[in-house]
Amino acid sequence: MKLLIPPEPILLKKQSEEQKDNAWDIDSLSLWFGNRLPTYLWNDAGWSTPLKEEGYNWQSFLKILSLHKKEMIRWSHNALSWKEFLLKLQDTMKDPVFKTILLRHQKREVLLDG
């Protein structure tokens, strides 16, 4: 799986800084990022195509990001570089054990819904 490192979404980061100034706690900050950053990576950065080819869908991608809330917050506080953050995401997606568990769970959800 080949995922390109897209440009850092400086505007999203700046908006998170503004929210931090409004005394948001860490959980609120991570929720604020909830869809904007994943949407940027999934749609604008073009990650959806290679991830779908590997069997991931939007919901499984959100689950991966939820495992990396701390890194997301560290990135927003300039304590982790954009590239390091994305490489951590990619490491999780490439982990064969994690992928097997996540995709098995995803398949079970489809069967229950169908």
C-alpha cells in the first residue's frame, strides 16, 4: 500500500490553535478534529483509493484515527511533525494483526446490517 504524504493542513492546525485558546480540553480538541482531518486525508489527499483497495472503508479509517488521538493532539501542539504523525497512522494500517482484526470486525458489521 502506497500512501503519499500530503501537504500539512496548516489551516486545520491554525483553527485547532484558536480552539485551544478558548480553553477546550484535550477530549474536546480531539473531537473537534473528528472529521475534518480524516476527511482531508481520505478525500483531499487521495488516501481513499489505496485504502479501499486494501479493504478499508471510511468507518475503519475513522477507527484507525481514533487510536491516534494522542498523536493528533501532539501534532496540533507542534510536539510531533506532520510526517511523523502520518507515518504512525500508516504503521497501524500496515500491521497485519491489526488489519486482520479490523477487517474481520468490518465484515461482521456488514453481515449484521445485511
